[in-house]
Amino acid sequence: MFIAKRPSSRLIILLLILATFALTSCVGAPIAENWPGMSTDGRNLYVAYGPGIFGIEAESQDLLWNYQPENASLFFYAPPSVENGRAIVGDFGAAQGLFSPQTIVSIYGLDVSGNAVQTLWSRNDLAKDRIVAGPVQVDGVAYVATSDNLLLALDAESGDELWRFAADFSIWAQPTYHDGKLYIASLDRHLYAIDAADGSELWAVELSGAMSAQPVVNPDENLVYAASYDREVHALDMDTGTEAWSVPATDWVWSAPALADGTLYFGDSSGNVFAVDAADGDILWESDVHTMNIVGGVVQNPPLEIKGAIQASPVVQDGVVYFASLGNSESEEGLLVAMDAATGDELWQTTTPAPLFSDPVIVGDVVIVAMQSEAGVLQGYNLESGQPEWSFQPPEAQ
């Protein structure tokens, strides 16, 4: 087993306190203690929410499977990774009681190929702090990032540990795999390139802000993009880590950019959105999500001014980019906005029943968002019009 460890660097304690509070402040909500984490294989949706995870077919909204561990006091946040009928997921941990403050965190390998979920393995001896990032499965290996600074490589069938890499602070960003390498963004302000075979460090670059967004690779330009709390998106050489360019935002960039047709799209915590040339970082257009047309079911004339903070990654298809926003803090409604990818012009917007923290996905002719809402944990909206198509509430949340 290879263990890599870098020297300690400056810890951003205030950031950890604020962000941890943000993640746990949903405790006591009527349905679950967290907002959902969602992933897709292009046909089915896989959602971590409350004390379990579930899969549904997007077109029919038929429940495919549902899994909930015996310990109902824990909950799930990280989007599940599902490959070849096998789900890998980590939980957010469960406290052991007043006199035993330790949090027990587990990682699970599940057979979800049928209607009944079978547990392949479960490990509670690997991570000592919550799992925020979704795992990644490649060629029978599951790569799992943890809040106790680790990237773990596990045999996806058995759960056996193959190697581990240690950063200097929490890893909240999903790892990115490309051509035998893993790119990892950490709250320790470093972007790492790791050999996927043994976990050895290939290079590491310290930026001026922490990172919670998954790195995005662009092999055509040999660049990897890192969004940072330093209010910038950085482009680095995939082989060396040398910075090629950076582009400024107006606030923290929490989420990963979306790369499509040579353009990089991203939003920031002040609700401003950007399109930049993926090769050189030139800004193509800037816009924002600072107005809401409908609040509480009432049309606003003029539209209501909002901050529109963006914490989710955008998604792009057929010349349209979709941004999910926290929306209006007073009404506790979110906002989903469709923009022309070439110009940034708003095509439509729709108010959602709850703020949108999780990345939207597109399946067929529907853009789907996940939220903490009694109206439906999943909501599907027509790609062209933004009109609601369907909603879904998992059985345990009804």
C-alpha cells in the first residue's frame, strides 16, 4: 500500500467552520437533514437523500431500488456512483451519542442490478470524517474522497483498500479521472495530479483559495480547470500543473465549470454567470440570475431583485446552458434559468419549491433538479419551456 503525505500548509479554519455549519444547518427539516446529492447514467437517476439512497428511471419515474442502512440516525449527501449494476456511496456519518462524540462514517458497495439491493461490502474503518464528494469508479476501482483529507482507492467488488493519498485538509470535490491520472481539488488550496495506479503524487499546485469543485479536464487544450474560493477559475497544464491563465469572477466559485464546444461556463456565489473561451480564458459574455419573475406563486412586476447565489454546476445541451440558483432567501424558493449559450440571453426561468444546491442533470427532454422539499425531492422541467413535467418523492419521505 502506498501512502503519500504532503507537509502541512495553512489551514483555513474559518472556512471549515462556516461551511460545516452550512452543511449541517438543515438538521430538523421535516423530510431529511440534508439536501440531495444526485447523479445519472443518462437514463436513470441515483439520489442520496436522508437516511438512504435510491434509483429511479427518469422517463417513467419508476422506483428501481431503495437502500437504507439499519442505522436510521445517519444520512447521505454525496451523489452515488453507479457502474455496471454496482453502487459505491459514502455516508455523512452518525454520532455515537453524548458520551461518545466520535462520528462513524461508512463506505458501501452495493449490488443494485435487481429490484432488491444486496450489500457487497461495507467499511467503517477507512474514513473518520464525513463524505461529501461523490465517488468515481474506473475499471473496477472506486476512488473515494473524504473530509479527513484522504483519497482512497478501493477494490469496487470487495472494498479492499489498494492505496491512499493524504492531502492537508478536507477533500469535498469529486476526483476527476483521465488517462491514468486523478485530479483532486482540496480545501488545503492545492490541486493535485495523482497516479491512479498507486496514488503517488505527480504534481501539486497551491492556489490562493480553497476548492470544493471537481476539476474539469480539457484534453484538446491539455488543460485542467480549477474553480476556487479566491474568486477565480484557473487553467493549468495537465502534465505539469503550470498555470496557463485564470479568469476572475465576482465572488467565490463553489462549483465546477461546464465545458462544451470550446467554452467554459460557470457561476459564482453572488449570482453572476460567465462564459469564457476554454483555450485562453477570454470572457465571451457575462450575465446574472438576479431577478425572479414569480415568488410564492405570484407574478412579480417588475421582477423581484435577488442575490441568486449559485452553488451548483451548470449543465449545457444543444446551445443552452442551465443554471440552478439558491434563489430568494426570504421565500426559500430556488431558481432554474436557461440561457442562450452563445450570448447569455435568458430564454426562460422557473421558480422551484426550494433552494437548489445540487447539480442539475439532463435526461431526454427534461432538466432535473434535486431539492429538500415536500413538493418533491426531484423535479423535472421541460428543456424548451421550463414548464414542470413531473415530481418525485421517495417512499421514506412521504
